Amino acid sequence: MAEEIQAKAPESGASAAPQTGSSEASTTTAPAAAPAPRSGGRPAGRQGGPNGRNKFFRRKKVCKFCTEKIDAISYRDVRLLQGFVAERGKIVPRRLTGVCTTHQRRLTRAIKQARNIALLPFATRH
């Protein structure tokens, strides 16, 4: 009995190469097709809620200027432009505001004009 334990002890060490026929080698390697679950967070898939539905419904963003039929975006309308400028003075991107591309271009042009005339700040101090 003691001889068998001594014979097996060196094989289970870190320096020994794993044998292909042993059951230990098959349990340590995960199959490549099934990804392991993430630790400490949501599962890898997009289940969200019961029956695979998302927990929070995100409404599609619609362009404010298209819905209100505003054609001209004036650089003098500071209140309108301030809604599209962040606290630090950066122009808020389209994906956050929901403005369409044509109105976003007009909006950036108006914001830049208002900055040059000192109606809007370029940046704020922190």
C-alpha cells in the first residue's frame, strides 16, 4: 500500500505532464464550444428577464428637430444649443441625443459659431 501511494505522489505534482488517459486531464480542460460563465456578473447571453425578454425597454430615439419640424438651427438660440452641449463644453454625440445626421451637422456648425462669438463657452474650468 505505501509503495502505491509513494508511486502516485510524484505523478500528481506540478512538474509531471498530464496523462491523456487520466480523468483529471479531461476535467481541467473545458470544451471549446461552450464558453464558461462569467464571474461576478450577468451571464454571457442576453437573457435580461424572464422568457429571454430585456429587463429595460429602450425606446428608439427620434430626432427632436424632425419631429418639431425645425429647419433652421440658429447660433443665436443659446437655450436650444445648451441642451446639446455637455457640462464640460463638449458637443454631445448623436447616439446619445438621437438627432439625425443632417441636423447634427447643422447643430455642430451652430454650436461652433456660438462659441466663436462667445455665446457658448469652449470649455469650463473644473
